[in-house]
Amino acid sequence: MVTAPADALLPPDADSLLGPVLSGLTACLCAVLAEGGRPTCACCLVWGNSPPAQDFCSCDCEGGHGQAWVRVVRQEPVVVADQRRRRCQMWRMETVIEVGVARCVAVVAPDGQSAPTCEQREADAWGLVLDQRLLREAVACCVALDGVQVRPGPVTPMGPQGGCAGVTMQITVEV
């Protein structure tokens, strides 16, 4: 059995360039969702090759519902004109980052026959449209991204599946 180290790594300890971007963007996302009246049950940096499992897609947690995340999608080296090898090879990286949020949405009633009403579906849709705007705002206004080259990427709906639906946004940063 492997145990985690007693002291958690600080973002700059993990990666002095990317760490502060990821932790700052996570803080911005959580704050913007809360300030926008759409807080989540969980809002954190996650790791994985796809959006996280919708473990917090619950309507009844205190202070909000659903979950929000920031995750690294992929990294690619930036090609530079000067390719001379130095003692310690360093290169810049383009990092694709995903910010996302998933919420519970109306589903078929327990009787298995009563579908959600148009009003319920529209309320869910407008809430996710608001989440989409808040994701863009979190990226556009995040001070952790000041001085960092940021290119916006696709904004993509998720679901609905299993009573959850959401939206993701990708950005590319160069660090």
C-alpha cells in the first residue's frame, strides 16, 4: 500500500510554470460560479483523460449542486527557431486545459413513465447556458492568466446522461 506524502505539494513545487496557472484557474472557476449564483458541491483540479465521473451530480448538497473542474487535456512542445542543445534541455509547452461543470437535470419520474416537462428542461438548459457564460468569464477575468498567452477553444455540451448534463470549455496556454 502506498500512502500520500505528509505534506501536500504546492503548485509551484509540482511545476513552477503550469502549477500556478492550474491552481489559479481553479480558484477563479470556483469563485465565478459562486458569485454567479451557481455554486457547486465540488470544485477542484482533477486528473484524467476525460471529464471526471459525475460523483457530485446531486441536487441536495448544501450550498449548491453539481461539480466543477479544471484538468489538463494534453501538452505539446512549442517549436522554436533556435534548436541548439543546452546542458539541461528546456522547452516551452502548449497545454490544453479544460474547465467544466456538470449539474443534475430533470429525469423521468420514479414511475418510469412521466418525462420531464418542457418547463423543467428549459430551466435546466438556461442554467447550463449561464454556466457556459460563467466558464468563459472565469477564464477571461482570471488574474492567474495575466501575462500568459491564452487561446480559447471549443465550448461543448455534455449529456444528459444519468441525470447529469454539463458544459466544458477548452483553452490553450503557453508556459
